[in-house]
Amino acid sequence: MVFEDLNDNVMPFIRRHRLLHNGATVIIGVSGGADSTLLLHYLHSIRKSWQLRLIAITIDHGLRGKESEQDVCFVKELCETLDIEFVGEQVDVKAYKRQSQAGTQLAARNLRYLLFERLMSDYQADYLALAHHGDDQVETVMMRIAQHTNPSLLKGIPVKRCLAKGEIIRPFLCIAKDTIYEYCHMYEISFREDPTNQSDDYTRNFYRNHILPLLKEKSPSVHRHVQHLTERVTEDEKYLVEESKKLIQRLVTISSVNRTVTFSISSFVKHPIALQRRAFHLILGYLYDKVPEGLSIKHEEDFFALLHQDKANVKIDFPSSLKAMKNYDDFIFFFESNMVHASLEEKHITVPGVTTLTNGDLIKTWITTNACSEDSSSLQVPLERAELFPLSVRARKPGDRINIKGLGGSKKIKNLFIDEKIPLYKRDHWPLLVAKDQTILWVIGLRKAEIMTPKHSQKFVCIEYQEQTDQEA
């Protein structure tokens, strides 16, 4: 059968979105309803010209007893008539619901797509063709507008997306449900109706039965407008996400050691809010193995409020023990349980040699007859000052002070951290190099003590600190 009118509507959509290629293997999800039955007939009509291998799959969800079984038989007989390969499968939605605590529709969908993915791999299929249409798209977008605040959700049902090693394609998103019925009547295509589609028990059905008719009354072509909207949103979102990834690569430090994310607030907020928002969600996607249900728009609002908070040290809580903290210009996301592993216990330093600290950092020491070239990560101590040895590295203790080189007096470590704007979460684990009598010689990376060097000193201990960050941007 030739479907000229239908082909005139659908084929430009297929070509524009590159939904098929010659010689492809296409699995078709067929329930027996008007949408999927027409899709089966349509793909059959272009099978020879596109050299397609077609495989129809029908799934009995076990929810409607004999009716479900009859749907499977209907599709099987139709495939025999059209000489199309047929696969009939059954899933236990009720058992899956009990196990996963999901609703009926979500449970059925999850099982359906797991099965689709397996069959795509089994048949090495290029495409899985599904019969979602323009009205489905309108319903999806309307539901998301009513229930969510994330603009990326306005992408709606994708025209195509990856599954297994192929793609899901939806060639009928360009036509409305009424049009599908008209074509079925025009081409005398029989189909089966699912009576549950008329029930308002499911959210989607409420939108289908009550909201969509009102929209169509004012705009009969609403499905086309919404489809164009979703395509534009998809294109814009793809660009914005890519730009947000670039922002993260430039400004954000991601540590795989203790699953932390840090960045400079002043640098971050210079970028458009649209990129900041998407970067925020990308960061959460990295930190969470699975985004928790408790995460809401309130957490996004709290994040942006924290960015512009005047206080120097402020912390807020996210679901699943994730914390977000502002420390002066530094911002950090971290899990408290992971931060514990970065603790620093006191350890004597091997001279000469390499010492691994309990936080994973390294202290390298060697003895030389020439004075060392010092920088922020190195220090020299005269070997003649025998009373200073053995040296140790430890975290701060209450009342710690250092006689800062060039200052002419001592300063509390606590005040030094404040002056240097060291984040609170780092202060208790900051490495201090101390002498045998616990005199602080070096707040590593920040300030060095005044260390008296005897005249005619001939040997020095050179000390180099190496931080093992294992970080990726």
C-alpha cells in the first residue's frame, strides 16, 4: 500500500532529522493502537525503497489480562500479513512495582526500555522506531511546565536519542493524533484501543482528555508550534551546556580524591546566569551518582544566594550529606564523610628521604652543602641546629603561634589563617612543619619562621612539600 499523503507529511521530517538510512535494521514498538499500527504500515510502505529490515516487538505488560493477550495476537497476525518479523514479550509490571516502589506507568516504562535495549543489542539494530506523536509532545511539555522549573525539560520528547548502539527515532512527532486517526480511516487500517487511555487516573490522561482539547480549540496547530519550540530549545540547550562545560574546564577544580568541587566565586559570577545555572547542575551531576529526589529548585536558589552572601564563611546542606560552603572567594562542594579522610596526623620527617603524610602528600628532604633556593613549597634548615631535629609535620593545635620571618614577633596560627583567608574546612588539616620542641618552623605554603642560621654553616637540610591532589579540571 502506498501512503502518499502520509509520506508527504512524515518524510520531510525524517530527512530533516536524519532518522533513517538505507539498509538499516529497524525495531518497531507496536502496541496495536492506532499510532503504532500506522507507523508499522508506514515503515512497511517504504521498506523496499530504503532497503529496511523491519522487526516488530509487542510487549504484554500483564495489566489488562485477556485484552493484553489479544493485543499481542493482533500484532502478530498483522506482521504475518505484512511479512514482517515479529517478537512478542511479556514483563511483570506488578512485581517490578513492588520491588522498585515506582508507579504503574513508570514501572511499565522502565521495563519496556530495558527490554528495548536488550533487543537492540540482540538484533544489532540501528533504530528503535516509536510512535509518539505531536499530541504526546504537547502533553509532555504542558505537564513539565506545570510540575518543574528546569528549562531544559522543555526539550520535551526527543526526536531521536541513543539507545544501546543505535538510536530511538520518533517519525510521527510532526503529526497530531487526529491526523493519525484520519489516515487509519483513509487507508482502512484496523487497530485496537486501550480503554485505560480514557481514564483520568493517570496524570497524562488528564492532560490528554481535558487540557489538550482546550488548547486545540484555540490553536488547532498547537502540536506543530510545540514541536518547533522543543527543537529550538534542544538546540539552544545543547549550545548552553557545551559552553557551561567549557566554563567548568576553565574555572572549576574537581578532585577525585575526596569528591570535592571548588572554584573562585569572583570568576564564576562574571559569566551569564544561564551558564552559571547549567554549570551548577553539571556539578551536581558529577557529585551525585544518582540525583536524589529531595533536590529541588530551593537548593538552586540557596546556591545562588550563597554566592552573593556577604559573610566570609557560610555553609548550606544539600540532600545525601552534600555540603556547599563559601569561604571568602572560595566555593566548595563536598561530602563531610569524604573530607574526614583528608585528616593530617603528626608524623616525623625522614632526613634525608621521602615521607608520605597521612593525607597522601609527600615531604622530600636532602642534605646539601649549598643553601637551597626557597619558594612557597620549600624550606631550608641548618643541619648545625641539632636541637631542632627530628622535624615533624602535624595539624594545628589550640594556641599555636609562629615567629614569622621578617615580622619581628609572633602571630597566632588562627589569626594567620584568617588574614590569609584560608577556608574553615582546610584549617584543621593544614600542614605545619615543627621542630623537636614543637616550635612551628613553617606554615607550609603560607609563612616561614625566623630560623637562626649559625655563621659558617656548611650543611643544610632542604625540605620540599609536594601536594598529591590527583585533580582534574
